[in-house]
Amino acid sequence: MFDLIIIDGYDNTLKEIVAFCKKNTIIFIEGDRKGQTETIRQIFPKNKYVNVITLNKNKPYSHGDGDTNRYVGWW
């Protein structure tokens, strides 16, 4: 059982996540993944939900390909 679960990607077993959650587990879905978010919200209909985005763009010295037109956290 986990207090925090981070979802980064998708597979067919997402609905099995309930077996790994404690009563107040925080589920963090990396990126703006609508499909995964909808699935989790269906599994936990009484959950509290927050969508967080950023307006910060990558710095020229950041890791990745150095594209400063991309937003922080986006590859």
C-alpha cells in the first residue's frame, strides 16, 4: 500500500491501481494525460482533483534538446 503513486505513461492495468492505494493516497499523473485522469476519476469518484500546468519555458541550459520554445517538463 502506498501514500503516493506517480503515473507516467499508460497501460491496460491502470484500473488495478486501487489495490495499491491507502485511504488518502495521492495519485500524481505526470503530464496532461486526459485519458488516465478520466480513468482515475471514475475509479475514485469522490476524489479531490487538481490540474496543474506551467507557463514557464525551458531555459537554454536545461536538459533535453535545449528548445526554449517548449514548456518546462515537456520533452
